[in-house]
Amino acid sequence: MPGRVLIVEDEMLIRMLAADMLEELGFSADEAGTAAEAMQKLRASGADYAIILLDIGLPDKRGDDLIREVRQLNPGIPLLIASGESKADLQARLDGFAPIGYLGKPYDQDQLRDELGMLNVT
């Protein structure tokens, strides 16, 4: 059975849709609406996430800064960035934080499954 995913997305409907898609793919999903909530979940006992699905535009912290914090806590966890920004711009800024994948918003379940596969998250 696939692992747990932490979805970090400030838009509730997008977060709920992502959780539904992930659950249909066999994952379990935890949700966070802010960077602070995400870090709280990541620091919690038993936080054994297979991947973090992360919106880069959060209201309480820049995505780049949150990624730095996540990498300090868990250097190897795969990140899947969901953003309306261009993939090339994101790669130029964030490739030093590998393993990392990119999903352009809006995305569908097939794109999500493909990106999870490219990151070897099952």
C-alpha cells in the first residue's frame, strides 16, 4: 500500500481535491493549510510521510523558505511542487533541493500519478 502524503495548500478546495485524488491512487493524505501547520505536522511524532505535495505560494511563508526548513528536518523526503509558475522558473530556483518534482496548476489525477511515479513514490 502506498504511504502517507502531506498536502500543503492554502486553498481548501484544491487541498480537498488533491486529497481525493491521492486517496484514489491508494495513498493516505494529511492536510495543512499553512507553512506553520505543515511544520507542526512534520515535527510530530510518527510523521512518516512518503512525499510532501507543496503549494509554493502560501500566505504565511514563501515556498522557498518552507522548503529550506523541510530539508533541514528531512533532507531526503521527496517534494512535489504544485504551482502556477513556470516549471523552468521553479527548477532554476529549487533544483538544489532535490528530490523534487513539479506539477503545473491546474493538474489532474493522471499528471499527479505520473509525477509520483517519476519520483519513485508508490
